[in-house]
Amino acid sequence: MLRTDLLGTITQDERDQIKRIYMRKMALVELVSSLGNTNNDLYEKVLADLAQAAESMESWWDAVQSKYGWKVAPGAKWYADFQKCQVSALHEEQGRDVLVDEGR
Amino acid sequence: MDDQGYKLGTWLEGTEGSTFNITFVLTQDCNLSCGYCYISGKNTAGRMTFETAKKAVDYCLGLNIPEEHVVWDFIGGEPLLEVELMDQICDYIKVQMYRLSHKWSDRYSFSFTTNGVLYDTPAVQRFIQKHYHHLGVTVTIDGTKEKHDMHRRFRDGTGSYDIVSKNARLWISQFPDAATKVTFSSPDLPYLKDSIAHIWDMGIRNVAANVVYEDVWHDGDDDILETQMRELADYAIETGLWKTHVCLLFADGVGKKLGRTELNRNWCGGGAHMLAIDHLGKIYPCVRFMGYSLVNKKAVVLGDIFSGIDTDKLRPFQALDVPSQSSQECIECDVSGHCAWCQGYNYDTAKTETIYQRATAICKMHKARVRANDYYFARLANVRDQRIPARHKKTLYLVTGGNAVPICSYRTSAQASGMMSADTFSRGLEYAARNFLHSVVLQPIAGQPYALPPGALGWHAILAGTQSTIRPDIVVYDNRVPEATEAPVSVLLLDRRNVSRLSDLTGEILPVTNRLVVALRDVHGFTESDTAAYETQLDLVSAQAQRCLHSKEINIITDRLWLSEMHNCGAGVTSFALGPNGLLYICPGFYYSDPDRAVGSLETGVNQQLVELCKLDRAPVCKGCAAYHCRRCVLDNLEHTGELNIPARSQCVTSHLELKRSVSLRSEIPDGTWAELCQPFGVTSLDPLDRIVAGYSSRQVNPQKE
């Protein structure tokens, strides 16, 4: 089960930034699964780009967390709702897997 | 629930920014044999090879397409018959976009529409898992088992519902926000409400439903559609599903009159924003221009992936707009919002080899859809305790009796003393609904108000201070403000003797309204001192207007700022009145001035010959005038000049005093606020007839030159 705590609202510019990073990251994640054996030349480059996208995402979260002063219990996952420009914390309860692609 | 507070009536969320659609026709084979399928030449031969697909991908990625996003769409036949091929192509697309650092490399999605039969197979599930975050899947399910199996059958004639409904549950668990697509033709219209309710009950919240464009409709089908949609609206209201579920038969833009922006667009994106590629590598504007989709015409091929697109063949698609392909009736239609067409079907049924000839078989079905939307949005407003939206530009004033509240400068009279019967009231509302008129009930000043039934599109007008159980949409103040009452629109009736009190009264009303309409009476009797007093008052009202210009309108001052063409009262053109006697009039004032001046009845409608002179293009003094905000009261015209289309000088002078004040106000608006929104305008003479007479005189001076 999941419990959701709304932390606050981000600006549209901030939403656009994280959305771009997220789209980039997910494109790279799904590209990895499509590379196959014939594209070994690309593999290292994609992984490097993926690491960079993940780093950008972490930096974005750090920036908004610092800007808005949000505090979250350890183990919670962050979630950004692109449509509503809202950020929430998702708390995992009773051992269910949590699949949050928009957060960290 | 979205920002509007409701979902049913909103459109499905799409990709932000512009999107180009590239369709791969993987196969012309299908495991079903649906009765209404547009693919007329289904076969097993036309399978795309991976080599062809790769060339197609490379060709498309080399095009300089301006759209920010791309949808790589896979279609058949049934595309899941070729899921391994589809997977290969998707892999290739992703790698190539990355290799090229293409702008679409992280702005893409894959999409396919399936009949759902193979959805739960391991190969399909592997594909979904692999491309999940960039995948849009539509499983077509038509509704109840009866409706679905009516068309969607295997080749042996057995229905596919049982398999598809099981797989649809898996699909919606994987894609909770996905939409299914439901198409209605004549025989299955009676199942519409049950079908969509059934789909919603299956957990599919979004339904992209439409009626077919083809000429399959019988007498009475429009009534069935309207009834079914009304029942669906009732179901959504009563179950509360209007808050969370979508069916695209309902949308707030359905039935709105198209504005200039919409007229300059094309409904269909074929060729301009999409391309389709077949197994031979031929490129089409969309799949509906392929040979297997057409009955009467040959395929339209734009080129192929080997030698490229002939851009000249693309130009007709890029230039398409509404007027260039529509009849005059369609262009002028008051309810054409969301009236859709298929460019391929237009082409297939056109009398010549053209895409510039709209098929209109859907017309009566669209109008039924509009009426059902009117009903839904009125009921929605009721249930949300909100005002009924004014969805149509044209109005029917229901004059409930001799003491109905006057809404303009005309005066009520004792000779028209009867009350409207309940039957006439009911028939009047029905007439308005069928003719897409927004009803405005002019309530009796005293006595029991007339109530609009749930689902009726209408407003109430009452006199300020009247004890009424009705929440007013229009409040009328007759020379005084006994009690300022909140309403979106307020009307101030002002007699000549009270002109010097104008700004005091407007100052009291403005805080409780969004739009204030001042209706001057006895203008014909204005003396010079009245005129001077009016000019002084206009200065004061202008100052009031300037303080709330961002949120309030005062017709005599602010209307002209925002208008780019004549926008007058509209009596006899965009509004009519229904008298208590069941007859139709140009406006309520015509009923009160002479009940014999009817221009039609509920049974016969309006006799257009009798209202022809109400049109602007038949008014020589007015059509070149700059006072776009002028009421251009045709009753005043008739009473003082004897002609509906010719104004008395007094009306022109009054309007031009207002125009002068608007000119001044515009110059007083600081730059960077609202000034850029209103076009510059000026005023010369106070009477536009002067210009005509001057022109006539000059022509008489040198008649031989003409």
C-alpha cells in the first residue's frame, strides 16, 4: 500500500525542466533494451548519457527540495505530477513494490 | 477531476506541443472480419518487410518536419499479427534517432490500435513491457456483447467479445488512462447508451466515440442518437461518472460557432501533419487514401521512400482550411464546432477527383449531438449549482406576459396583458432547443416565475427588487437601484429625465455584475441640454470603466474597444422573441408595440423575408459606420424613419457620443496593459448619413464621369 503526502507546488518552468529530463532518461532506459548485439558501439555512450540524465534529475530534486524546504521521512519516494505541477512523497507500507518513474 | 471540475465534456489529454504522425501499414491481414471496417480490400499479401521499414524510418528521419513530437503508429489490418516485426521496427527507430541525435529521440511515442484478440499473448506482452513508457495502446471494444458482436466477428461469424473483454481488462490494468474507440453506425445506435456505460463499467474511463461519416443514416436516426446521448448524460449525472469519465461524444466545444482561427484550420491532419507508408514503401497522406480504403477512387500516392515525396502533391493537403472545402451552409453554420470529417472519405465521395469537397452525410447526426450536448451541459450546471452556460450565440426571448420584465429600451404595454401558457412556454423551449437558440425567460414582474426544466439551455431575467425564487442571470434596473443583485449581466433602463443620474446608478450596479448594458429611452426626444448631460455622464462612466477594465464591461463605453466589426443588438438576425400568444417577433419590443407585427410562429418558424432588412448588409447608413457597439435598434428605426434598416439621427448621434468617449478611453489606457488588444479607431461626423449624402452630392456634381 502507498501513502501519499502532498509536499507542494512547483512552477511551470520547474515542471518543464523535470519533464524534459524525465523524457530523456526514459528514452535512454528504453533504448538500452533495444540495443541488442549489433549496437555494441552505442552501449557505452548510452550508459554515459543515462548516468548524466540521472545526475540531472538528482540535481533538480536537490534544487527544489532546497528551494522549498521540503522534508521527507527516510525511504519515501518523491513524485512529481506533471499536470498539476505538484510534488508528493510516497511512503511504502507493508512490503509492496513501488514503481515511481517520475521521482527518485 | 480536471481544473474545470468535470471530465465528461472535456477532451482527452494529448501531447503538449505539435505532433507529427507516421503510420506504418504493417499488414493488410486481419484475424477479424468486422462489418463496418473501412478496409475494403483486406488481404494477406501486403506484409511490410523489415528492410522496407528500415528504409522508411531512414527516409522519415531525414525529412525536415517541423513538429516537435512524433507518433510512430502501427496499423493493419491487425498490427499484432506482426508484433515481432513491430518490435524490430521500434528498436530500429530508437537506435537511429539516437545515432542521429534527432530532435525526436526523446520526444516520441509508439502507438497501435488493436482488436485485442492477441493482446495477452507472450509476444505482445513482451513488446509492451519493452516499450512501455513510450507506448500508447488502443483496444477497440464496441460496448455490450450484443453491440460488439454485431460487427466485430471472426471470419467464421462468431463474435470476439468474450476474448476481447478479457484482454481489455488486462490492457486497462496496464494502461489505466488509455482510451478505447467506439464507432456507431445506423443499426447500433439504439445500443449507444448501454454500450458506453458498459465500457465505463469495465474500468475503461476514456471512450473516443463517434458516428461514422458515411452516408448510412435513415430518417429518425438523429432522434435516436439524441435520445441515447441524453440517456447517457442522465446516467453520468446520476452515477457521478461525469467527474471522472470521458466520452468524446460530449465536449464543451461541440456546437460552438467556429471563429476565424478555427475556420483557417482543417479538422483532419492527413498529409499536413501525418503520413502513411505501406508495405511497398509508397507514401500516402493517411491510410484512408490507400487503395484498400477507397471504394470509388484510386489511391493518392505522394511518393515513395526510395525517390521521396512529390511536394507539389502535398500542397493541396497543406492548404486545406474550412471555407475552401465547405458549402456556404457549412461555413455559416451556427453549430459547426466539432463537426468532423474524414479527408479520405470526402475524396472518395467527391463528384470529381478532389479533396476539396466535404461530405455532409453526418450533418443531421452532428446537430443531434449538439442538442444532446446542450442538454448535458445544462444538466451538469444544474447538478453543480452553477449557471447554465450560454452555448449558442443566438437567443430566443420568452416574453411571459404583459408584465414581463423589459430587457431593453422598449416599453411594455397594457394591450398585451395575457400570460404565456405552460404549453406555449414548453413548446417555446423545445423550439429554442431544436434551433440552437439560447432561451432567456423574461420573468413576470409580479407573480409566479416560470421554471426551466432540468436540461433546458436558458437564462432568467428578473427586475431588480422582485421577490423571486429564481436565481437571475440578468437583472434589470428600471431607472433606480432598489437592491443591487449579483448577476453576470445587468441592464439599466434609463429614461431621458434621469440621464444626469447615469453614473450614480452605474456606480451602484458595477460591483455586482460582469457586464452592464445601459439602454437609453426617449433618445428621440433628447434636447441639447440632454445631450450635454449625457456627454458629461459618459466621462464619469468612462472613469468607472477604466478602473475595472480587466474584469467588467459597460456596453456604451468598453464594447467598442474590443470590437473589430459591427456587433449590434442582433434583433431579427441573432435574436428573436416569443410572445405569450405563441407568435415569433423580431424582439420583445415589437410584440409590445403591435402584437400583429409577428414574423412567424412556433409551427412555421421565422419568415426570413420579414426580417431581411434587419441584416447589417441591408442597412446603408450603418454598414460603413465606425460605431461598432451601437445597438442599431431596428424597432427605433421603424418607429422613427418607417424603415427597419434606416436609423433616426438621434440614435446615430447618441452612439457617436459614446464612440467619442471610447476613443478617448482608448488613448488613456497605459501602454503594455490593454492598449495593444484594441485596434485604433476614430470618429469624424456624429451621423454616418452625412458621409453618404456627401458622397451622393459629389457624384451629382460630375455625373458625366460615372
